Amino acid sequence: MRQVRLTPRRLAVALATLAVVLAVACGVALAFGSERVPLGGIVAAMWARVTGGPSPLSAEHTAIVFDVRLPRLALALVVGASLSVAGSAFQALLRNPLAEPYILGVSGGAALGAVLSAVVFAAAATGRTMSAFVGALATIAVVYAIGEGREGAPTERLILAGVIVNAFLSSAIIFLMTLTSESGLRGIYSWLIGDLSGSSEALWPIALIALVGATAIFLCARSLNLLMLGERDARALGVQTRAVKVIVYVAASMITAASVAVSGMIGFVGLVIPHAVRLVVGSDNRLVVPASALVGAAFLALGDTLSRTLFAPREIHIGVVTALIGAPVFVYLLRRSW
Amino acid sequence: MSTHSFRRLFHFLLCAACALTLACAQSAPPAAPATSATREVVDDLGRHVQVAARPERIVSLAPNITEILFAIGAGDRIVATTSFCTFPPEAANTTKIGDTQRPDVERILALKPDLVLVSTASQLESISERLGALGVPTVVTTAKGVDGVLTSIERIGVATGDAQAATALAAKLRERIEAVRSAVAGKPAPKVFAIVGNEPLFTTGKGTFLDDLIRLAGGASITADETNEWPQYSAEAVIARAPDFMVVPSVTHGFAATDSGVPASIAATPAVRNNRIIRIDGDLLMRPGPRLVDGLEQLARALHPEAFR
């Protein structure tokens, strides 16, 4: 991996470039969909919203852009950024390239919570989001309790605990699904693959959790750099390893839990985006964490645009799109770097 | 372990295997139904099945078949149904042999049925083949479209020995369908969007009973051009196609339920603006049994109230 010293200038240039990429991705996501809405009309309508002037778009087109595409784009941005930041945090914290936001059982816990609420209580969207979040938090606590040894929680024990808990939870989910009627199964299935078309009423609380969690991880970025050298070295260099590990573990798990609760389990983003970012900008977490947020948000915005347009007016699952596109792109980056 | 104890273990296992085989052989059902008089029935897949003249122990593996059996007066000869068979209420008194996806073959055999009725909608090819191979008369029904359901009723009547009652029922249902058809004939067809699941948004494509019912009730489904039976559908396409009515089958539960049943993303449509949301029991719209015609009448009345004054 390239080791270039990170100067404030380099940080600013890299993030500004990625911000432009993200802005373009947002533009594309708003401009394309199953229906054709003229691009000039969208821009004018947005300007009209800001200035309070008359909108040139018809009522239908206004609803399509502002009530359908915009909330969905916002959800994609929050979820994409959250999963990528969580992935970069877990990979640094666990010093394991295969670490991803779901490895510590967060997804399984959220899924079990969601499926329970749907199967047992026939809960509506809000209840489902809440119980998914509670399920994820409970799992995080259980995994940490299992993984904790005399010396805090060694990373291998945490990963093992996560894998075991995940296996247990997915069996529980399959069991609950056998008790579900066909119409209920379709919703659960979509949710297990990941879906952004759902209700966006939980957007603000989720965005708030993502912002707080990502900020906490970003503030630990320098300590994470040192932790990647090895725990003992980091301690010798004055890093409060225990505190950093707990903060990063809790923050990354919380933002994963929040994302899974609203969008289901969108795979691949959290694993691949941080790696891709590292291949391009180097491995300094002070840059990797914010860059992953921007790239992850842009990636999911574009991926969702494809899932809405490829077979329009049918929609395909976002999880399918992220893996189908993410895997080849990642292979390309990997081959190029060697 | 010594050679001696090895041999003892081997003997033990051998004896156990023999005992098990014998036990299985004894509990196996008779290869052919005990009734003397059988006749040949052709099912919806074109298979020729030997069935007793008047089967007395009927197993139904689908809710629509259970409804049909009760409607043609064969309900008291049912020995078992699935856990999804909820109508009529008497169906609750029958033995349950699992749900439509995973029926318990052993329990079916133990009930010694002389007729098992399977619907292809349940995708039970392997189970119906196994039952057939074990000598249990197994008749498969597959209905396409509302007219197909009427044919299916008549065929089930032939299989159970209630041909007369079944033909009479089918004729009556056909009459009611005709009445709806003539009442809505020539009326302009309002645009209809069916919400089969609302999170994510699922609707009906062409070829489903729901699609057929919307057309027969004098409506025009805005998703009738979809080749997939139950496509996940774009909210903006719904807004752009501006449906006049929304049909919400009321069993959409689990993940799919907001208070109104209509997601906020498709609120900008004439149907929601004018509060033209039609809620009908989903079983009446998607279960290919006699009550499909009840669903048709309710739908037609909601779409064309003036035609039924």
C-alpha cells in the first residue's frame, strides 16, 4: 500500500475531489428514474423551491422528484456512508481485511428483531425499524460479553464470537420464516437482501446516529493508525487502547445497526468501499474514514439509480446491484495496485 | 476396541437394521386403495389416475381446493387439510398435515387417503410424484384465469364423485360472472393499481387471478403489461400512470402494512387524492376458489357503483 505523508493540503484536495464525485452522483440519482423528467425542469424546480418562485414541473413530476427520488437518495447517502465508515473502522480495529459491518453479528441481530416484529406482532414499518435496532444493540452487547477475556476483548475472540452469534441468529431467522405466510415472506426476503424503497420516516434519527458515530470514529482515526501497528506498540506510544477499541466498536456497531434497521442488509458496500479507498488514497485512517463516507454514499446513490432504472418500471434489489458492480470494480483496483 | 466387541457391535447393528426394516414394512400403507370399484380420472396435468368411485377419505393440500370441496358438498369426507386452509370455518375441524409448502408425507400416508388433491400453485411436484408412486391416488389441479377455476371445480367434482353438484356450482358462478360482465360492459374502464405488498411496493403483473378480476370488473390495471406475476414496482411509475383507484387486498400483513395500506410515496395520485381506495379480503382476490366471484362482485361495485343501483 502506498505510504504518502498526509498533509492538510492533501486531505483537503482528496476530500474536495470526492465531494465533487458525490455531487455528480446525487445529480444522476435525481435525474434518472423509471419516468423521464426533464433535467432542466428539475434544476429549475429546485431553484424555485429555494426562491419560492413558481415551479415549471407538473404536479406529477414534482411529486416524483421531491417525494420519491429525493427521500430515497437521502436514505441511500446515509446508508452508504454509514456502512463504508463502519467497514473502514472494523477493518482497522480488528486488523482483518475481511472485517465488514456485519461480521460481529449486527446484521443478524437486526434481522432477527425485524423478522420477529413482522412475524409475531405483524408490526408496521416504524415498529420494525425500532425492533431491528434493539435487536442489533442486544447482539452487540452479547458478542462483546462472549468475546471479552481477561485482557479486554482480543480481536480474534470478538470475530469468533460474532461468527458464532451470526450463525445462531440466521438459523433463528430461517425458523421464523418457516412460520410465515407467503405474503409476509416477500417483505422479509427483500429486507434480507437490502432495499431502499421503504419508508423514509426514520431518516432523521438514523442520519443523526450516523453523524455522531462517524464523528467518533473519525476522532479516533489517529489512534486507529497506531493500533494497526499492533496493540502493544500502540500502548507504548501512549494510545488508550482499551478506550479506543470500545469507542470504535460501539460507534461502528451503532451506525451499522441504524442502517440495517432502515434498509435491510445491503452487502458488499462496507467490505469493499474502504478497501477501494485505501488502494487509491493510502491507509491513513484520517483520510480513509471521511473518504469512505463520501465514496460509499456516492456508490450507493448510483447503485440505487441502477436498481430503479435497469428494468424499469420493475425494481431490482439494491443488494444485488452493489455486489454485481462492486465485485468487478474491486477486482480491477486490486489488480491495478500490484 | 477388541475384535470380539467389534463383532458384537456389528451383530447388534445388523439386528437393529433388520428390526427397523421390518417395522417400516409393517407400517407401510396398502399399495392400492381398498375400494373395489375404481375409475380413471384425468387431472389438469393430463395424468390418468385410478380413483375410487366415491372417495371417502380425501386430503386437500391447498386452501382453494378445501373451499371447493366444501362448496360442492364433499366437505364431510375430508380427513385432512393444510394449516393455511382457513375457510370455511368447518375446515378447522379437519386434521392438519402441515402447510401448503411442507406437507407431512408420513402423516398423509398414515391417514390412508383414497384421494389426495394438490394444486400446482403450491409447487409440490415432488410430493405428488412420491404419493403417486406409493399408490395413493393423487389428482393435480392447476387453474389459469377465472374461467379456469370453473373448469377446475368441475374436474374436482368428477374426481370426488360429486360431478352433478360441481357442474351446478360452476354454472351458478358463471351466471354471476356474466351478470357482472354485462353490468360493466361499455362503461369506461378506470385505471387501477393493486397494492399486493407495500414495503417494498409489490403489485400484480399479467396472468394472475387479481389481474383477471380487475379486467372482468371493468377496470384497467396500470400494470397489466408486466410479464412477471408479482413484480416489485416503481413508485414514480405509479405516479406517472395516475391510477383512479387502488385495490388493497387486506391480507397484506407482516412487513407490508402501514395504517392506510397505501405508502406515502404514491400519495400524489388521483386515487389517493379522491380517497378511492378499495379494500377487499385478499382471499377473495387471490385464492382460486368459488369465493373469487364474491371478490369480483365487490370489486365491480366499487369501480362502477352506478352500474349496480
